[in-house]
Amino acid sequence: MEGLDTRYGDKHLEHVFRAQLRERTQKPNESLQQWGVEVERLVRRAYVSMTPETVEVYLVQAFIDGLRDTEVRATVRLGHHQTLKSAMAHALEVEAVRQDSRTHRVREVVVSPSVQPRQREGVVFSSAKSRYIPTCYGCGEKGHIRTDCPKRKRGSVDSGTQVNEESLN
């Protein structure tokens, strides 16, 4: 029996599986469930001689350490999970919330070619739905506002009064 165990058993390969476990992380195309199954397989082989309670601690730690998404990893680590099942459930919840929040973002803004949107600090003031075209209080033309007016003198301080075309010439 000992000869068969030596030849076909994994007990003498524990250090090999521990090395594989240290190097292994979640692959980009690997789901959380697949990652959990892989971690469980490696940990159970790497720590054959340990008690089930100790193996569970290693399962949770290896699962969290190998998560590819740093935000999910940090959130799950803060959960102080005792079992792989609870850590995986928490990771799935975090991932689901992140996916849900991503679906509410604006994917594309279409602007009519005649109107160039004004951008300041990453905010677009013109949108495809509103078709709002700003009017300049300085020169009266449409398509820009006074602070972006091409006819406005640069370097002068605007006191809030309307600029005449005569003063610009």
C-alpha cells in the first residue's frame, strides 16, 4: 500500500502544489466560481497533512490573494471570511454591484456637426438630447459663451458688462 501511495499519491508533492498555488492567480477569462474551484483543488493537494480548519484558512487566503480585480480583492479581504463559500459569495456580490453601476454610465454623446460642445474640466455642456445652443452675451453669436468668445480681448478683466463690437475693434 505504501509503495502505491508513493508512486501514485500526491503526499510527496505537497511542496510542488504549494509553489503552484503561490504563483497562480485568477486568469482574465476565469470566472469567480472557476477560480474558487481551482483554488480548492490546489489547496487540498498542497495541504494534505493539515486539519480541515487549517485548510479552510488557506482556502480563503489563497482565493482572496489570487483575485485579479484589486477593488474586489480589497473589499472581500475586509469581510474577514471564515470559509471559501462566504468569501466567494461576497466577491460575487461586489462584482455584481460593480457591473450594475457600470450599466448606468453614458456610453456615447452625439453632437451635431454645426455645434462644437464646450468642455471645461471634463464636463460637456451640449448634449444630443437637449440640442441647446448657447448664446454669447458678449458678441450675441450662437455656439459659444462669453468666457470662450473669440472676439473677447484676452488678458483684460471682464466686469460682467456686455462687450460692444466697437470696443473689440
